[in-house]
Amino acid sequence: MDRNEIRQHVVDALGVILVDKSVIRENRTLDELVLDDDDIDELFKMLHVHGINYKKREKEEALKHPESTTVMSLIDHIFMSQQK
């Protein structure tokens, strides 16, 4: 799966979770998107359902540091982990 496909799945999943889809930008942090732990869990569950594999530490990092996890960094980490 290429980066654009992963990006689209992440944005689609965030769109289901968030009421205001206009706030979804790659430079926004999960904290700025006002995602709580349950929302972040749901995001990763939705990605898994769509065949996007990620490392456990990526989810743990997003849960532990939503203030510094941007949508772009999440997309990049998932993309890079699939390339290995």
C-alpha cells in the first residue's frame, strides 16, 4: 500500500470519529483534534479492519503522546513500517 492510500484510510477513519472533518490536516496533532484514548483506539481498530498493519509501539506512542503525534507522522510511521 502506498503512502497516499494509507493517508486516505487515516483521514477516512478520522472523519468517522470527528464531527468536524474540516479540522483534519496532516500537521495537526491528535491532541489538537481532541482525540481521547478511546478515539485513538478506535482509529487504530478502523485502520486494522482496512488492512493497514502498524506496530504496537506506534499505537502506544499515539496514546502516550497525542500532543506530539501529528497525522502526518502517524501516516509516515505506518508507511515506513510496511516497507520493512
